[in-house]
Amino acid sequence: MTGEEEKGRQSRLRLVVFTDLDATLLDHHTYSWQAAATALARLRSAHVPVILCTSKTRAETEPLRAELELSDPFIVENGGAIVIPLDYFLFALPEAQPREHFLLLELGTPYAKLVRALEEAATSAEVTVRGFHQMSPAEVATLCGLDVAAARRALQREYDEPFVLETQDVEKQEQFFARLRQQELRWVRGGRFWHLMGENDKGEAVFCLAELYRRRDGAILTVGLGDSPNDLDFLAVVDVPILVARADGSYDEEVQRVLPRVRLAPGIGPVGWNAAVLELLEEARAGKDPV
């Protein structure tokens, strides 16, 4: 491909950015996004969609999305649902359910079923787990470094149950996960908790939403930013996967092993997020192909 062809390709491709929140766009300890403010402003100015893709609930994500001045769809509870503003896509979405000012594409398993399965598996395998459904707002606030109001929003789960596995016996742990597998459920390990869910994952939700963008806009270039194995599913389906450094400055080894093409952001959390996005925007401006 010649330089002019590459530049023409870039001009035809619209960037769409998918991003994890905790320890990625948000600082692991403070939950601040201010270190990424410059890149976020550049993306808004360029009308690049920024899709939050998180384990957080709708109740948590909506106010943060407003604070970030974003107007694009977002993905909650590890791909449990895609939340789309009304009239965002100017074509019918018959599978979507109206919910307040949004359309909800539900991909996940109902929360009550997850809670029941978690308790049954723990009892059967004789392990001790503590799920969010067993925790008070004060306990969640302490574990997550949140205020109590934010913890209450975190407890408004619909498709994903975070839990702590307290039993250290490896054999019993294996029995516990085998029981969950028998019920056709999945789990991933995030920065603070294990997460129990149905067959949904972030990757399925990102793929589905990217297809809606392609239907509306034609050719797009998808970018994904994350920090942990919980993000691997969606990093694997984007064109440009980016891994930000963890709080200790290291990069997740599992993500690098499974996805060797992943780009490493030069920094921790939102600092690395900011630098990686600015670098990507500069490459696009210069007509370079980042894939």
C-alpha cells in the first residue's frame, strides 16, 4: 500500500474507542479520570465515539458518563447490556427494550439466577464466598474505596455478581468453579473481585455495538483500552488493542501472552490511557496505519 493509499484509508475510517474504567480510564486508587482529560477533550473535539465498557452497573455508569461529557452508548456489567441513547442509531433495533432515556440490548443472565447459582456452588463445594448480594453498602464502600452513596449504586446489579473467594484450598476451588461451569455460567477475575456472569462478555457486547456503528458509518477502526484479563475478550475483537500499566507499573502477563499484538500504553491507568490515545490520534492525523 502506498503512502497516499494509507492516508486515504485512514481518512475513510472512523475511530471508535472502547474503554474499560477501573484502573484504565479511572485511577485504581482515586477513581479520578483527570489525567486523561487532554485526550478525552481531543476525542470529543474530533467527534470520536467513546464507549465505556465496564463491570460497573448502569446506576454507576450513567453519572460518570455525564461527568465525562459523553453522549455515546455504553456497556455495563461485563457485557450484560448495551445501553444506547434514544435515536442514536437512525434504524430500528427490535431486540432493544426501552428504558427511561435509553434502549437496552440485554445480553446477560438475570441477576437472581446468578446469585442462586453462586450460593449453590459454594455450598456444594464447601467453599466460602462473599457476593455483593451479601454485602452492605458500608462494606462495599470499604472494599472498593467508595463513598456509601456510590456503593449503593454499585449494588444495583442486573447481570453480573462480583464476589470474593475466601477459601484457599485449590481442590475445593476447582470443585466450586466446576459447579458453576455445569450451570453454563462464566467468571472472570477483575482488579478487586471475581465476577460471575452468563454467556455474555465484554467482547460479545463490543462486537455487537461495533457492527451497529459499521451499519451506520461504514468502515470504522475500533480501539480498545484495558488493564486486566477481564478486558481480554473485548481487546481481542478490536482492531487496535491497548494495555495500560497496572498500579505497580507492570503490564498484565496473561493479556500479553494471549494477545501478543497488544500495544502497551506508556503509563499507569489514566496517565497511560491519555498518552496512548494522543499517540493514536497523532498517527491518524499523519495518515499512519496503527493496525
